[in-house]
Amino acid sequence: MTGGKVLIVDDDDAVRTVVAHALRRAGHAVRTAASLADMARELRTHPPDVLVTDVVLPDGDGIDHAGRLATERPDLPVIVLSARNTLTTAVRATEAGAYDYIPKPFDLDTLTRTVAAALKRGGTAAEERAVEEEALPLIGRSPAMQDVYRVIARVISNDLTVLVSGESGTGKELVARAIHDLGARRAAPFVPINMAAIPRELIEAELFGHERGAFTGAAQRSAGRFEQAAGGTLFLDEIGDMPIEAQTRLLRVLQSGEFTTVGGARTIRADVRIVAATNRDLQQAVAGGQFREDLYYRLNVVPIALPALRERRGDIAELARHFLDRAAEAGLPRKTLAAEAIAALEAHDWPGNVRELENLMRRLAALSRDDRIGAAEVVETIGAAPSSAEPLPDPGIEAAVRAMIDRLAREAPRALDDGSLYDRVIGAVERPLIAAMLARHGGNQLRAARAIGLNRNTLRKRLDALGISPGARTAGSDEP
């Protein structure tokens, strides 16, 4: 059976919405209820093939009702959800005859597979889960990720513009794809564009397209990303790196809903949903004059702040196991993690976030000598750097900062209260720091980035922004 009738009972609107969307995408006919009374009415008028119910409902206990249903409707599989993730709850659900018990917070793919298994009624739900582990779009049961899921649930039913912020490697594009895949525009294209990767003179042509002869080399008409994403979602990654002149053109499109190609005269309707992402503090960029304030407010209609991996350490074990599974599916040896290896992973600060963890798991899957990865291999691979760094006391730096502030007070007093002081001081320290670490590592950007605590792409952006030459490279450099 590829699809069935599913009744979802939960008093949380967001849970009902996102679960219903996921199950409908899997081919099921879904109805929802918010209480036991609503459930009883739905069971009479629209008998389901599978019932998914929360435990704590406004007018009673979902497990108690599941027990009664086991007697009255022994053919109806009941899947129990609960935020009371205790052994007692799991035992109660089993004793009540529930087909399965899934603790909250849960992954949507886990629930989708469990519903499919319940419809087949062949074997236990645990056996069904073991048959096929698909790549999950977003993984994590931590409270920080639950906040992200709740916001996603509230935006998939509308076209509001979303601004996803977070450090590099936290999964901003995955959030954008989830919003697209669960929303009404999922049948249309999802088109990403990285603003930091396009030369500034080509950004407008990339976004809006160009006509033949619009500029040197434009041999034929080319559709831009807005046209390519028509009816779907346009993902503007690294929006904070967009040149100010291109920001003005984008703002006009967001305000009017229309655009013209470069060199064109015909007005084209911009039928796209916008999801933007940045690893920069855009409010700080606005204060420093690098980002338009009016564009910021146009983009920041629904903000989603992705937590760094070090802020959701409880998700590391699940993520690591998932990445090892993916590595095995890609042909690498299947490996597992010892408990002490997980502890070592959780102690690391993860400056590269989830992307760094995924890369590490692939390396360990390929290079680990044993089937079970131990703590020593983890520490050897990621290095034994402490999980946090205390600032080094340096009276010379303190004196230099004070001298800089005194000089500004004399020569440019407005700079002390126009919101630019932080950028000025950090910029003054950042330039010599990056230059010194590049020199120390013979121009090897990867090693310099690791020493500073940045990923290599971020370091390259800072080199460009600060006008620093990477310098000579050593013979063993892995830089292109």
C-alpha cells in the first residue's frame, strides 16, 4: 500500500501542520484533530487506517484512549507521540497496544517510515526502520533545533520572505530546501545562488538575466535566476556579501514584484518565494554602511537563527551516526562509534559546524583501522585543541585600542557614537592577525584558517575584503 488515511491528533498547531504536510507528501490522505473529542468525531465520520496521537491532550490522555481503541478497533494501528520521554511512558504505550511510540522531538522521516510500516502491518516498526535509512533533510532533537522546526512549520503555508542566519556550515541551505519542499511551491524549481561566488559586475545579469548584446560577450539572451525559479523558491545565499549597488536593484524587485533583464525593456513578473541566508551580522553591516537598511527589513520578515553545532551538542551523536551511514551508502567501510569517541566529538568546538562534522566522519570511515572508531582516532583526526580559548592578556593590545579610541576622539569624534566603532577596532586587529598567521604558515590558507578558527572559505572572503595578499605558499600547500 503506497498511501493510506491518517488521523493526526495533537493540540499543537505547528506539530499538526508540519506532520500533515510531511505525510501528504508521502502520499497519504491526512485529517487532523486537536482533542480527544475531535478524535472521537473523526473516528466515527472518517475512519482512518492509522492514528497518530499525542499523549497529553486538553481533555484527556492519548495513551488511555489508545488502550480502549485496541479493544474496540484492534485493526487500527496507533502511533503514540510524547514529549514525556521516559521509560514509563514507553511502557504505558506498549501495554496499551500502541503500534509504536515515538518520543518528541522527533524526525519527520522517522514518523513517515513508521506510518508506512503501520500500513503494511508486517513486522515491528523497529524492523521497518532498519530496512531503509534515507538522508534526512534536517537532523536534531535539541531544543534549539525544535525552535527552528516550529518556525519552518509556520512559514510553509505562506510566501513570507525568510532570512536564515548562522555560522558557515550550520545548514542554512537545508533550511531553505525544507521550506521549499514542504511548501505549496514544491513542484516548481528551487534555485540557489551564492552571492559571494559571483563577480560583482555579473551579479545583476545572474539574478535578472540579460539580452543579446547587453554587454561584451552576451552572444545570446540568458534567463536569470529569478526567471529560472519562476513559481518556486529563489535562495539568495551569503546575501551579506552582495554589493551595495546590486542591493538597490534587488530592493526594487522586492518592492514592485517586477524586474527587467539587463539590456531589456520588457517587464517580467517576479513569481518567486525569497529565502535569503547570511553568516554575517546584517544589523552591524547596516550600521557600517555595507548593507541597505530598507533591504534588510524587506528580507528579515521571518528570521530563522540556526544554532552553531557547539550550541546543540546533544545532536552530535545522532548527526555523526547519520554521516557514517551516508558514508557507507557511498561505498566507504561501515563504521560505528564507541561511547568515548562520541564524548570526544561532543567536547570539540566545531568551528566548521555540521559540515566539519560530516567531513570528519567521512575521513574516519575511510581511514579508521577498526570497525569501531575510538576516542584516540577522533582526537588524532581533529586535533587536541581545547574546547574553548581564554583571551590572552596583553597590555600592549589594550593600550593600542585605547590609543586608537583617543585618536578617533580627536580626529573623528562622530565615529565614537555612529555605530562603526566595533568594526573599526576589530578591523584594525583582524588585518595584522590574518597577515601574521598566513606568514607563519607560509601562505597556506587552510592551515592559517584552522589556526585562527575560521573555515577556508571565510578566510578567503576576509582576505578579499581586507585587501590582503595570501603571499607565497610552501611546497606542501594544499591550496589550489
